[in-house]
Amino acid sequence: QLQLVESGGGLVQPGGSLRLSCAASGFTLDFYAIGWFRQAPGKEREGVSCVASRGDGTNYADSVKGRFTISRDNAKNTVYLQMDRLKPEDTAVYYCAAMGPTAFSECETGDEYDYWGQGTQVTVSS
């Protein structure tokens, strides 16, 4: 059974950091593009970042560029989202999703992702 499990969310003060993890089971992330998405109350889901299945291709929403970093550790079958200089507007449920198998060196969060995790809450508040 293909499954993605997010972890690492929580409550953090503005300016703080969190690292989200997306662990896969039942399949190997090596051949999948992985995206991070978020949905705040009353808002539509938005793409935050993605990492391609091949090479180092990444993509970021303008709102998080320079503050968030996506990375993958294929040995651990896990993708991370390092979030620094967090703002209250980053508050949302964060989801990871997988698309593939693919062999592309680029990715887009607007693509159709096949498998989704259950989400982890991130709250940025003083």
C-alpha cells in the first residue's frame, strides 16, 4: 500500500523555523516528483514547493522563496521542507504528495499528483 506520512508540524513564533518530513512507505520515492502544498482555513490549497524525480530541479511559490528549502534523502525514502523565518501567513495544514513514476528533471506544483499524505498542522503565532 502506497502511503505518505507528514510530520514535524507544530506551533512556532514568527521568525522561527520548522522542518517538515514526508516519509514514504510501499514505494520508492526515487522515481517520484514530490510536492508540498498547504491549505489555510477558508482558503484554497496552494502549491508551496516541489522537487523533481531526477536531478536537483526544485520549484517554490513566490511567497516562500528564500525562506523554505525542499530536499530529498532517497536513502531514507523521505523528503523534507525546511521552513525558516516563518510568518503568521504561513499558518496552514501542510500536505506532501507524490507524482510518478517519472523521469523529469523539473517539477511544477500545478501538475497532477497521485498520492497524498494526511497533512500536518503548522501554526505561526506569538
